[in-house]
Amino acid sequence: MTRRAFRAEILSVPHDPARAGPDAVRHHADGMLVVEDGLVVARGAWSELHARFAGVPVETFAGGLIVPGFVDAHVHYPQTERIASHGEQLLHWLERHIFPAEAGFADRAHADAVAAFFLDELLRNGTTSALVFATVHAASVDALFEAALARNMRIVSGKVLMDLGPETLRDTPASGRADTEALIARWRGRGRLGYAVTPRFALTSTDAQLADAGRLLAEHPEVLMHTHLAENPGEIAAVGARFADARDYLDVYDRFGLVGPRSVFAHCVHMSDAALARMAQAGAGIALCPTSNLFLGSGLFDLAAIDCHGIGIGIGTDIGAGTSFSVLHTLGEAYKIGQLRGHSLDPFRALHLATAGGARIMGIGDRVGALEPGQEADFAVLDCAATPLLARRTAGAPLFDRLFALQILGDDRAIAATYVAGRRAYARSGS
């Protein structure tokens, strides 16, 4: 039994402020977080806890702000080396940049190298949990899971299903099922890992494979379903042409048993009220990906419309169409999109979406995202003075303003340290 304590300002937003109001925010200006064997055992004001835990070693972060580790609800690790690839919208961008890059993951050594870099980049940006696309190659999942296991990170991923993909990235319904079953069996219960049945999107799988994905989801009640939905006008038009009898894009997935409480759909930029109502009824979640939507010219997600239906929401960096591993930066872009939509994203709500909100749609909200007693002690230490501009903007400012400044001006430089299960996994140079 190993106990450690951390002293700093502590902030979490376990409930959505849009529904719970100010009571959603838990804040201790001078707080104490006590961790035992990787779990939070106590969290509160220093003045109330330090005598109770006298003798426990304390690490103090003067001027630091402890928040739950960020949860990236949609990101592609094989696209890491294609971030900032110029030109075109989604379908052409995939053909020109992404599919050739993903073909390289047939090489296990390459997959190992990229997976290690990718996870270290997440940690450098304060991200401790993520829902991750791999490639069609089963070994790409093995590479990611082995690297995550070594870092004790909470990572959910799965082999991509795409029997209509390009020749270099094509499986079959039979091979896709066999690989998926083998991966689930190989990694079930290991570390803090989880599996997601992962059809890339409707256009890259036959009806037979989509139906089989639905069967896999039904046969394995512990796994998620992770795919893309209504991201880009060109994609939506192509789906409409292929599935002309479907009510909408969501209905394509629904008819194959892929819409339910374990489903996470990335993007959902262009959604009808009927489709959103169906998602709410099914308990499905949405990963909003603002930097990707802007980079590919896909459109501006309508957070207010999603809110009207009470759908669970997380935030995804969506590397490599997304332009930053920083969840802070991504939240800043979400704020700007909201402004264009006539809706201002509150910084406390932004933090919720990037932590407990994302954890909830990934089915791990009981374990991470809020730093509540009994949860895993994954957290980031934010530095409001990380840059001269941040320091000047936040000096003497109330919490709301400091948090908003971090949302708009923050990036990897604002992460002083990242802790996974109470152990330091990253420390900024000089911290």
C-alpha cells in the first residue's frame, strides 16, 4: 500500500454545467489530493485533510492547477505523421494522404515507433485516456496496446473494418471478424485497455461487413462501437447515393445494429433533428472535433442542437485532420465555432466535455474524468504562467477567467506535468 498526496489548486467538473448549473463545478483553491495504489482516496481542502493524512509524502505545485487528465474521444494514431497535410476535403484527403500512410502499418516496427510517439505526445499534452483509431492491420492494434500497457494509460481502440477500402487496406468480412475476435480475446482484461468495434465509415464496408460489425457488438457487451458520422458534405452525398433507401446517414448504421449506448460517433456536423432524437433515444455519444472540421472545411457543428436532445458529448482532437494534440487548443477552436453559431462555450463546460463528458461516452466515467474518491488518479497540472502572455492575462484573475485564458491561449506549454494512476508520466522541462 503506497500513499502519496498532492497539494495545489484543484478543479474538476464531473457533471455538465449546462444541466447541473454551478453545482457541477468542484473547486479547491488550496486543495489536497490523496492517492493510494493509483486511486484517489481523498480530495478536498488542504486545511481539512492535511492533519488526517499527516505523514503522507506531499508533492506541492505552487501556482499549479490540477485537473483530471484529458480524455480524447476521437483520434487516429496512424495519422500522426500526416498532420498538416495540405489540400482538399475529406474523401480526396483520405485518398491522397491518409490511405497511403496507413498502408505502412503493415510493418510492425513502424507501428511500434508511431504508437510510442503518439502516446508520449498525448501525455505531453495532458491527455491520459483516448478512444483511438488504428488501421485495418491487427498488428497496429497490438502495437498501440503494448505501448499503452507499458505506460499504464487508459486506451480504447480496435482494428479498422474496411472491406471496401483501397487494395492496400482491405480486409474481408471473414478476416475482419477473425482479427477482431482474436484481438478482443488477446487484450481482454489487460491493464487499462478497452476494445472498440471499428468500421471506418459506411462507405468503406459492404453491407455484409456492417451487419457483422453489429453482430460483434451484440456478442461482446463490454466493447464499444466507434465510427464516423455526417462529417463532410461530400461524404454525406456519397453515403446518400449508396444507401438511397436509408432515412439518413444515421439510419445506415442503425439498420445494422450499430446505434446504441456503447456507440461513439465522431463529428456529427450535419445532423437532422430526427437523427439527433434517435441518437438520444439510443444513448449514443458524439465526439466533437472542431480543428478537424475547420481544417477539412467540413462545417460547423451545432452544439446547441445536440444539447436540445441531451446527447452525451466528448471532445476529439482527430489527429491527423485535427491540427493539434492539445485538448486545450481544441477547446479554443470549439469556442470559436460556437461563436459563429451564436453560442458561447463556457470554460467550465469545456473542461467537463474534455474530461468527465468524454469519459462518460466512452463508458469509463466511473473510473476517470472527475478525480472523485475511488477513481483512478489520472491528472494534469496546468500552469497559468506558462507563457509571458498567459502570465500577464491571468495575474490576479478569478478562476473563470484563468480557465478561459487557458482554453484560448493554452497548448502543450501549459502542461507542467501529467500523472497516470498517481505516477508522473510527463514533466515539462524545468518543471
